[in-house]
Amino acid sequence: MNDQSLVKTSSVVDKNVQMVRHEQKSVPTWFLVIFLILALFVLKSFIYIKDGSRHGK
């Protein structure tokens, strides 16, 4: 069996591809991850009920 027969090449070409405009806002992925983690802790602090009678239930 020939090794070249097992190799598959795929490419997607679209003539309507456009470059990202610079006036659009973009942020790095790490900034979004940190922001979402901070938002999770803020929301959790609002939801958490500090009540001694409910502790452990």
C-alpha cells in the first residue's frame, strides 16, 4: 500500500473572505477568561447567603 494514498488534503477557499476591520473592538482571550472568573466570584458573593442556621444543610 502506498503512503501517499493515505494522505488527505483539504482546503476551504471562499472568495468572500474579509479582513477584520480595525474599528471593531477585540480583546485577547486571556483577558476574557480573567474577566469571566472575576464576574463569577462577584455573582457568587451576591447569591451566597451567610446564615448560621443553614450551615451544613
